[in-house]
Amino acid sequence: MFDFKDELKKIKESDLLRKLLPVSSGSAPKILVKGKEVILLASNDYLGFCSHPMIKKKARDAIEKWGSGSGAARLINGNLTLFDELEKRLAAFKNTEDALIFSTGYMANTGLLSALGEKEDIIYSDELNHASIIDGCRLSRAKVKIYPHKDVKTLESFLNLGSGYHNRIIITDGVFSMDGDIAPVPELLLLAEKYDATLIIDDAHGTGTIGKSGKGTLEHFEIENSSRTIIMGTMGKAMGSFGAFVAGTKDLKEYLINRSRSFIFTTALPPSVPAAAIQALNIIETKPAIITKLKENASFMRNGLKGLGFNTLESETQIMPVMIGSPSDTANMAKELFDKGLFIQAIRPPTVPKNSSRLRLTVMATHDKIDLEKALSVLEKTGKKFGII
């Protein structure tokens, strides 16, 4: 019999125990946690869309028209026209032929990779890719080769030795979720073209946040999409609702409908979700100032942290790691910051590598400068107390 108490004791003794904190308000720049108002600096709701009144209205309207749920998987219960509408919008947004919606980002990555990877194939994956990519690689039947983070030279040496495989797949996060840096996509695409490989970009944290108009990593680098590229993205981060999508060719979509188990065997998202996502796209496309505001807030906070002497690695986005190292120091610093009015999560192994525990700080377009200035002041005092700066 599994001894849960003993395993939990080991986790606790390693300063790696996680607990769910009760939040009694919706996503916003300030939230109520245990009855205490704190500045939220941990959310992936980068544009503040979770509480946007126009998006909430569209979700309510969809419930009134379509009901609270979809009833079954899309291949079983029929395909709501809402899904078709959103998929067409997502494909246009990402400049691809088509797109397919999944119920979560985790299911999109595992469903995509397990459907594509056969025994005679190989997947090259960045060592800091998201857990859903790691598990998708494990579920595939392909051989998997991990290359050092953003190390294009090593990746090419792997590709050079992989000529015996039928299909070669390079997969990377666009924006890395714990470091806040951006993948070297132009170089990866050149390698994909040189070695006839497919490039998959997980744009979960890039969609709605980077690029001139928030379209993501390819737009950030001013690269046109191609049939060689597959884009994964989510509606549950900057778009403020839930679910995910894979964007690519029409043939890819049809193949996934027939072969992706996480799509085939899952109840479709409730109608309120695609309705909310469509409205989120409307706002992103017609009110670009909100993307600009996010970038301004991110730049202000990132420059402030660096100016104080914090190590933020190579962050260049709205995600900023504040490197601590020790799991216990990281947890204790997060607790002290909470006591002083800041909600920032302590990120420890196995989410990040050993000895790289950190505070993961994120900003939203809806943060005001006064709160960001207060956050920097609290971080400075707490960082000095813990000897981080």
C-alpha cells in the first residue's frame, strides 16, 4: 500500500511541499487571499482579460444560448459552430491554414506529440521546455533527444547525426514559462529547413503578449508562417479564458481529429469558453494599446529589478525570475513578501532544475505604476534582508 504520509514528509523535509491558498476574488491586479488584499504578481492573465466586462458578457450570452456544457466530445455530440468560428479566427491570427481547439494546453501538447511521433521518428526538445512537452515526448513512440537550452550549435550536431530517421521534429517553448526568455526561432527555423524537419513552437506565453500586435513569437521575429511550422497556443493565459489550440495546415487539423487521443476522447469545452476567446481576439485586434501597456509594465518592472541588483536571468518578457537558489530561502522569502502585501509564487524543483529555485514574477497590462513601484520597494527591502541583493 502506498504510504502517502511518508512521501509527504519527505517532500516537506526537502522544503518542496506545495499548498493551495484560498483566494476569494477573481483574477485582478489585486486579489483577496485569506481575507488579505495583496498585489498579484504571479498570474498568467497578462492582459487582465479574466475580468474584462465585454468578455464576461459574451461568456454569459453563450451560456444563455448554448447551455453550460457541450455534452460530449465533438466527434460524438456534434460540432458547435462556435468552435468552427474560433478555429478560423485563431488560424487567421496565427497566419496558418487552420487550427484545432483542445481542452487544455497540456492536452494540446501531449495530443499533438503522441499523434505525430512514430517509432521511426525523432524529436529534438529544448531542456527547459514545459512539462506538457516533456510528457508528450514520452507518450510518443519517437526517439527523444534533449538539447541544451537555446543551444543551436548542439542541436545542429544532433540533427547532423539523425539522418536515419523518417521524420524529424524540433520543439521549443516560444516564451519560456519560468525564465521569461524567447527561443531563437529564426535559427531553429533555418535548421528545420536545412535538415527537412518540422518546427513546433509552444506559444502559450507568447500569444497575446509579444510581437507588434500580440500575435506571438513568429511576429516578434517578423517571420512568416510556413507549412513546416506548427504553433500551439492557449486561451487560458493572455486571452483570459481556458483551453488551447494547435495551428497549422488543414491536413494537420484533419489528421489530429482522427489520431489525437486527447482531442478524440475528451468532452468539448463549454460554449462560454470559445465565445469568450473570440471576444478576446476582437479586443487584441482592435485595441492594440493593451499590448503596448503590457510591454511598458514589463519593461518598467524588469529594469527596476535589474537596477536593484536582482538576477532575472535573460528575461525579456512579462515573465521575470528572481533567482534565489535555495528552496527554503525561496519559500521563506515568498511568505515574507506575502505578509508585506505581494503575492509572488516560490518556484522550486521539480518545476525548475536543482539549485535554481526562484520567485516567478509576472506583470499584467492592468497593473498601475503605483503598485509596481510599491512592489519594487518591498522587493528591495526583502531582498536585502535575505541577502539576495
